Amino acid sequence: MKNIIFQNRKKLPVSLTSYDLLKTAAIILMVIDHLGAYFYPDETWFRILGRLCVPIWFFLIGYARSRDLSFKALAGAGLLFIGAMFAGEHVLPVSILVTLMIGRNYIDSWMGAGRRGGEALAGLFFILLILSVPTSMAFEYGTAGLLFTVFGAMCRYRQDNEGKLSAVYKREILYFAGASFAAFTMMQAAPMPSLTGVQLLSMIAGMILVFLVLNKFRPAEFLNITKALPGFIVFTLQFTGRRTLEIYVVHLLLFKALAVYFYPDRFQFMGWTWTSEAVAKFIDVMILS
């Protein structure tokens, strides 16, 4: 694993960027998802909207040029692990922060297959998809989420080598992404037995929209938009777009604390378990079989 570094935050652009807007959208969807999970578990729409943020986070890890692991991410994952214990939740799978760090650490190795395309890329897809079942018991979304990390790295590679890549390879990127989004959508919809036809179509449409946005994503600064917007809006968008880790950890810890206070029947203080009931039953079936 790469060394964890301690460094000062790089100087960020004064104007709004495409990263600010994309991450802010992901933050909003994420909070909606967690509101549903903790306070409105029977309202499926919260989960449908919330799941749309997942491909964005994994995509950005692969798209980024940096491969360093931050101490803050490790500390955040540790705090959320402890928070799950205090809130009486199951502590496995561990936070998505761990999954993102795994993707950041190994994406360059996987991109050996990503750059070759063809059978190598197809093999990578099926390996990550098959491993998603056991790995999702250990860390959130398992290797299914890492499919989008590969997609992000391939998009960056395509942009860095514009004009040098064949049309066949560019189509393979789209095939890989399409298959990844389709598989992920089915995996998210399967545990929602109350999902209506309209809700399923909405989830599919939302995933298609996210795919289109990510496929066209480019680093950009929006100076004119920044000047046109009121200062407090610019500040808010930059805060949500540049403090995503802090927002993720703090809002989840707050939600856990509120859930313990208001819903002690569902969130028993220190009544934690290692795995969820569904995972425990799955493991029992696998052992008995």
C-alpha cells in the first residue's frame, strides 16, 4: 500500500470548478440517501435518488491524478467504524471510505488491462463483478463500486491521449461503462422488493443521466458563472465541493447520534453486531451448503 502522506492542501482555484459542481451534486444525493436510511427507511424514493451518488465518488477516484492516501480518510473511516458500534449497527461492511482507498491504491495496476482493452478489459470487468458478492460483505459496495473507478481512470486516459486512441477502444470504454452501470443498477434494485415500475424506471433514467455526465466530465473553471452568482452561493458550492470528506464523516456521525436518540428500537446504543442479518444468513447458507 502506498505511503500515507501529510501535506498542506494545494492552493485551490478562486472560481467555481466542474469538480465543485459535480461533488456538490453528489453530496446532496448522498445526504438524501442517508436521510432515507436513518429516518425514512420505508420511503424508497430516498434510496433511489441517493444511490445515484455512488458512481460519482468511485469515478472521481479513478479520474484523479493523485494516488496518495490521506490520513484524514483513514481517520474518518475509523470514526465511522466506532460510530457504527455506538449506534448499534453492524460494523461490516466497513465504510465506503475504505473501498475508495482500495480503489485509489490499486487502480494503476488494474489499468494495465484497461489500456489493453478487448479481452483483458472484459476479464477485468467480470473479475470485479464476481468478486463484488464476497467483497461487499467486508467493505461497502465491494468491487462493484470499483468498476466505476476503472471507468474514471479510462476516461482520464482517453482525454490524455485524445487523437491517439482507436475508435474501437473508445467504444470499449463505453461498453465497459454501460455494463458497469447496468450491473450496479440491478444490484441496487434487487434488495428493494417494494420498488414500483415507475421507481425502477426512475432509477434507470437517473443512472443513465449520471453516466452521460461522467462520460463528458472535464476539469474546468467557470469564472463568468462565479462572478454572476452571489458570494454566499459561491462559498457554499465551493465548501460542499472541497470539504466532501469532512461533510461525509460529520453528517453520518450526527445522523447516527440522532437515530440512537429518536429511534432506540432500531438503533440500540452499543448493541452492535459484526454483520447484518441478511449477510449472516447468506454466510450460514454458504457454510451449510
